[in-house]
Amino acid sequence: MSQRGRLAFLFSTLLVAGACSGQGATTPPTGPASIPPAASDGVPSGSDAAPSNGAASPGADGDDLLAAIQEAGVIRISTDPNYAPQSVIRPDGTYEGFDIDVANEIGERLGVEVQFETPDFDLVQGGGWNGRWDVSVGSVTITEDRKSVLGFTQPYYYTPAQMAATEASGFTTLEELAGATICVGEATTYLDWLEGTLTLGDGSVPVDPPEGAVGTTLPTDANCAEAIAAGRTEFQGFLSSSTTVQQAIDSDVPLVTVGDPVFFEPLAVAVDLSGPSHEALLAELDRIIGEMHADGTLTGFSEEWYDGLDLTKATE
């Protein structure tokens, strides 16, 4: 199956139930470390404020979280369960996507097992994880606001934030979306941009949004595409990563891209600044990401999941 065909297939599994299993999917750990899908309140089912199921638990002596992870042999990584092609839980319960491959590679280079958690993104980007997971590999954009609650590695990839319009709207330019309603995922940089509050981690401020445009949210970006595919008409635009927008279009969601990307997102691995001591963990994660850049691993993952595109280099 071609890359584009595979991406379209992944999206279609989110719209209708299926019973298929493909190659290369990541199976959640079996036994005590197995994690079910997230509960409706955004906290993974079975998750408590304290670590459980053999996961890392820093001792009273204040050891860095890295040592606890290595001792437990498990790193709990949060990711989005409905954000193909970055990450998605397939009908058979396995995980697949670019972020999933990056997370598994991090686990391999740390010498530990990866255990996925799937909290709502607003819980991830807001910090205060209370030990429910150790790190996030979930396409988290570095912003000035988030730097106050999250620690970041160097970016592992960059994506253009691309505006799209519904075919029903008839809009073909960004300017025509003035006063329109734009669907975005909850607590995303896309919503921040529409509200005029987005400052990226390097201090840069993107171009202004269309005058009078307002954002309306669904739990994830993919839910916006699903809603448009289902015929909902209360919004005329959709803003997400170019990869997610293109996958929706390739899957016959009635959308057209509008204008150039409105900003470029630096996406990084994140840790909770309010959590256990993490300096050694963050330094090791940053070293691993740098190594994966240098040896071409990240480029390979990007080209596999993004139809031959290398999104691991910064774009001006």
C-alpha cells in the first residue's frame, strides 16, 4: 500500500469501526503494564495520582526521575490517541504513527519498555501531571506560556500550521475567512493563534489571524475533520498541522487548503516542571533526540509517515 493510501486508511478507521491489524503497529504492554484507552475525564483509566503498575516512582531521597525509570524498566509516555498520522490507537488496540515510532525509539535507547498513556491534550500542556505519566511524546509545540510549566528537549520535528476551508463555504483565500468560525483541537496552539495569544518558544509572534475569525473546539484536531466529513456546517474552517489537514483531504473529507502556512511549530518531548526531579532525565532525552537527528532516525520516520517529507529541519 502506498504511503498516502496507508494514511487514508488510518483516518478511515477513526470514522468507522474495523477489525484489521497491520504490520509495524505497536502493541501496548501485556500484563500489569497494559493501559486501556483514556477515561472520559481525560485521566487514563486506572491512573491514580501516584504511579502504579510497576511504573517509575522516585524515592524520598529525591533521585532524578531518570534513575527511577531505569530501575522500574518502564517509561510512561503520554500521546494523543486520535491524531493520525502522528499517533492513533487502531481498532485492535495497537498504537501507530510518527510520534509512536519516536517514543518507542526513545524507550529502546533508554533500555526500558514504553507504556503509553492517552490523557486529553489540555491536561498534558497544562503541566501538573501528578506523576500519572513521565514524559510526553505527543507533538507538543514549544511556546512561551508552556515553558512556564513544561521542560522541553530540542525539537524533534517541525510542522506548518495550515488553514483549510470547507468546500461548502466556497472560500479559497485566507482573507475570506474573516469573521468565520474555525474548528480546532482543545488547548492547542491553533486556538491560541486565533485568540491572538500565541508566542512561540523562540519569542516569535506569528502573523495575525483573519479579522474577526473565532475558534470553536473539539477534543482533538481529528474530531474537527470527522465532524466536517459527517456533514456538520457550524464552522467554515479547520486549522491543524499540514500533515493532519492533508490526510483529511486524502481521505475525501470535503476541505481545501487555504493560503500559506500561518506559522511553523517546533515540536518537542516534554516533562512536567512541577513533577519529580527531572534534570538528568531531560538532559538524557535531549541527548537522544540530538542523536536521532544526527544518525538519520528521525528523518527516516518522517519520510515514512509524511509521504517522503523530511519535517525534522527548521523551516523559515
